[in-house]
Amino acid sequence: MMRNTKILFIVFSAMLIFSNIEFNQTCAEVDSALVPIIMYHRVYDYQSKGEHNISPIELEEDFRYLQEKGYNTVLMQDLIDFVYNNIPLPEKPIVLTFDDGNRSDYEVLFPLLNKYDLKAVLSIIGKSTDECSAPEQQGIRQPHLTWEQIEEMANSSLVEFQNHSYNLHGVNGSLKRSSETTEAYQTRFKDDLLKLQTIMNEKIGLEPTTFTYPFGKISKESYASLIEAGFKSSLSCYGGINKIEANRLDTIFVLKRNNRPSGLGIEKILKDFNM
């Protein structure tokens, strides 16, 4: 098992390290797409100012801008299909991601997605959802989504749910501990991810394809575990634009995302990329 993990890690690391060299050799032979990914967190009527909080008004302004400028919101499965299966992306693709599974995703985001016919990717924390869905919490307004709300949104064509860990959303996120061996870390990391995979399959009949790193904290030892666990892509918190290429798996892991804080509209973020 350890030998296989090392092989997977070496292969994946080589893909990342030599991606620029390989691109120079094959750029005339592959299709590619520039894809911006926007990272949202909470949408609040109150306490809306901040790095991770925006108001419903700001969110609707973003959606209106995307619609007016002809952007096409796509899901992670669309990017995966493009890379793995050569299925074309629409013109001007963009991914809207919302982290943590806050209740505002159901109360504010979901109605706006329906209003503007846009799509979004929601990455949930399994433990938070379990706690908010407990029988003793019924009838109490929860800080995070419940499984019932997740199921309703998942049944629409507008929302895709991904894995933000079951219980690694602490101070150190999914980082390797200094006292851990590589094997111990990879076992702990993979067990946490697979726990949420199993629960989501039981609750909504779907298994995420993408892992969203908590706080964007990444250990290189996680790459092999993601592949072993069956994930086909991952999301970081590094800023920038993504150049995604068909048949290039390395271009869909550790994807860059651009935080959308209060006061900085999506128009400004996209114009910084000349888009």
C-alpha cells in the first residue's frame, strides 16, 4: 500500500513540476480554456463587510453582471468532462464556488441562482451538516445547511456539491502534522475525505469529484491520497486564472480561485484578468 502511494505521489508531482515543459511541446495539439473561479463564503444581510462576507445586494450585482456580459457558469463536472473526456466548454466559462455550506446558500444564493439561471459549486463541511441536521435541531434556524436542504438543491440542475472535508476545517486545515509520518497523515486525510464521500452518497445519492482544501492549506503528501480516494480535481485558495487543457490531468488539480470580499465586485476581479 505504501509503495503504491509513493508511486502515485511521484507520478502526480512530476505532472505538476513538468507541466510547463510538456505544454510547450504539445500546445499545438491540445485544446485549452481560460477559466476564472470565484470564491465566495457567507452572504449576510448584517455584518456584510469583510474578507469573507458579502451582502445579498452585492451577490445579485455580480449575477446581473455575469448575465449581461454573456458569461456561462459551469460546474466542476464540466471542467472534468473537458479534461477527461474532451467535452467542449461553453464560451466565457466561469465557476462560482461557495465554501463551508452556510445557511445563506439556501436562503439567499439558491433563489438568486434560480432567478438568473446560473450555476454554483458548494463545498460543505460534513460534521457541520451532520450537527445541523440532528433530530434535536429540528425547527431551529441553523448556521449551516441541513441534509434536507442539500438534497433539495442537489436535485436542481443549478447546484453541485463537493467535499470540503468531514472534520478537517480547523486551524491547520488538512495540513500534515509535524509529528506525523507520511503514511499516518495520508491515512488520516483519506479516511476523513472518504467518510464524507460515504455520507453524501447515503444522503443524496452522489459522491463528490472535487476536494476543496480547507483554508487553502495544502500538504504535498495529500496529492496521492486524493487520487487513491477517487477525486478528479481539487480547489485551492491561490489567486489567478486557470488554463485548463484537454487530456492534461495536472491542469485540473490545485485550481486557482479568486476571493470575492465585500466591496470588490466581480467586474473588477474579471477585468484584472482582461476578461
